[in-house]
Amino acid sequence: MRIAPKIRRWLTSPDADPSVRYRYWTQVEGRSAGDPRVKSARAAIGKKGWATQLLEHQFPDGHWVTPGTAAEDLYTPKYIVTNWRMLVLADLGLTKADPRIARLAELILDRWGPELSGPSAELCVSGNTARSLIRFGYNDHPVLQRTLDWLIETQKADGGWHCFKSRTGTLDGWEGLSALAEIPEPQRSAAVRRAIERGAEFYLDRRLMREGRGRYAPWFRIHYPNHYYYDLLVGLGVLTRLGYGGDRRLRPALRWLLDRRRPDGTWALDRSHPDLDPPEPWTHRVVYPMQLEPLGIPSRWATVDALSVLRRVESAGGVVE
């Protein structure tokens, strides 16, 4: 896959966020951790750019906005408190090597540990938290292991997951598969591998987009932060990271992605949160958008995300038309 020089410069220039530069060097060009450009970009994450802006409002114990004692205090109001900051910081590439991330993760483990598995657990929260904790470097923590076991146990008979009570899965329930996808390949048990195979088949069989009678508009908009929202770029990201880039059933979603590319070779963000425009019926509270980039113009985050997907498809022998 050839990257236009101007796009490469735009994604790797000093004014690009270090998280974008890091993702470009590692996921698009496939450079190793020891490459000087990779090391430089990674070292800058949390020292400048988006991650720094999010972390500068963190309280010493690891929380944002609402400390409280109830688990709910880490979740509401959306999207400005601790849970939502955690999800984005995990996306940006920080780990527990940064003391601020260690404080955040320990707070989540302490407050939410018992609620991430068992009768009180909920897929969106448990899946997202598990994914973030793995990215932060808590692979061996017992809370994480119990949460992963719970995600496997609650996988539906059809291979999907659901955030609400249901006998069947939904494409919106992507958090379960995304958490399992973060487990390093050598650490995946037979149960994890089987759950991944079943989950991938659930998405591939539906071409990442077919559910119900009509076309569900939010899935066909690129948005970030993703939080718990699904779109086709989210689905493509998970499936290609799992090694399914060569599966022919991804082609409709890949055509959609290529159709979204702008004439200048970039991609734009369509929405920050689908429940804001127009409001969805489940939105009963005031929410506060979190937005890293303007909408409707070239987005470095969306562009590096899309290029990473296309690179993995190409590497897997898939067709990038």
C-alpha cells in the first residue's frame, strides 16, 4: 500500500499528536519498538498533545471531576469523568509505567473490581475496562482475569455479546471481542481462542453491518471517541487486528471505508458521539462531549486508523480496491 508523501508528512510532522505518530510508525509502516522514530513518539505521549491535555485535570488519587465513593461516580456525568478519560488514554498508548495511569488503573480496580464480573457486571463497562487494563499493562491482575472469564461465559450462543438482556448478540456489543483481541497471542488460552473464533464469525457472517431490517445510520459514521459506540471502522479495526484481514466477507465494509476517503487521501470524523446528534431515546441525562479534533475536516486520528486497517488487510493477503 503506497502512502502519499504529503499524507506521511502530515501524520508524522512535529505538530501531529505523538499518539498519531506512534500509531503511524508502528501500525502503518510496521516499524519496531527500537526504531528511533517509534521511541521518540512514544516518549512524547503524555508529555504533550491530547494525552497531556486529558491528564492535566486529573486529581492526585487518579480520578476526574467526581471522586465520591460510589462506582457510579467514575461513570457519570458522561463524558468527562474517570471512565471516559481511561478509555481514551488507553487508546492513546499510555501504560502503567506512567504514575498517573497507574493511579487511574488502581482506582478503577479498587472501585469497580467486584462489579466487572458476576451478576452485577455489564458488557459495555466490563469489556471496555478489560481492554483498557490490558493496554495499560495489567494482564496478570486477578480482577482482569475474572473479567475475561466472565466475558467468555456470557458470550451468546450465536457468538456475539449484548449490553442488555438478550438471547442473541448484537454488532453493538463489540466490547467483548475487542477485549479478547488485546490479549497477546501467546497468552490466549484455548477458551479465549474459541471465543475469538466464534465472535469473529458473528461479525463476518453479518459483514460487520447487517442487523435488522434497515440500515442503522450511526454504524456508517466515523466517530471518535468510540467509548461504547460501534461503527464500521471499529469493526474493521477489531477484525483486522485479530488476523481476519484476508477474509472476503470484509469487502463490503472495506468498500465503505474506501468510499469515505476524501479526495486529498484523508478521512474525517463525522461525529463525536452518536447520541448527541440526533439524541437517542436512551439519553436521559445531560452529557458533555469529549472531542479531540474538529468534525468534518481531515482528521489525523481517523486517517491513521483507516490506514492501519488497510495495511493489515494488505498484510493478510486481502484485497484493498
